[in-house]
Amino acid sequence: ERAVLLRCGMLAARRGAPLAVIDDDPTGTQTVHSVPVLADWSVEVLQAALAEDVPCFYVLANTRALTTAAAVERASQIGANLRA
């Protein structure tokens, strides 16, 4: 899993922007190191993260703790903010 993440991050970095990993549970970041972890998915914070010279970064969505409808809404918001 880590090798896949690193490979995806390297490919994304070649395209000029880091890979955004949307994590549904805060324990997921325990398996990586030297990777930025964001708990804020505002447009400003995500734009700053996308401008960083890193292969990837994590966004802690914590959607596992939400109802399905709330999780879909949060994921949609994060996606929209990444595209903004």
C-alpha cells in the first residue's frame, strides 16, 4: 500500500501538483512519515498544500464517523475545494 501511495505521489508530482490523499479515518496517517497532514480543507489551505513541493499530502476527512449523506457532502466539498 505504501509503495502504491509513493508511486502515485511521484506521478502526480511530475504533473506539477502533489497527490491529495483523502483519508476517512485519522489513524491512516500513522503509516506514513514526512507527509503533510491537513485537518482543514478550506480552499486557501488546499491551494497552499497544492503549491508545496511534496509528492503528496493527506486531508483528514474523518468521514467514517459520519452518516452516509454527511460523508458524501464532506467528500464533495473537499473535491470542490481542491478544484477551486
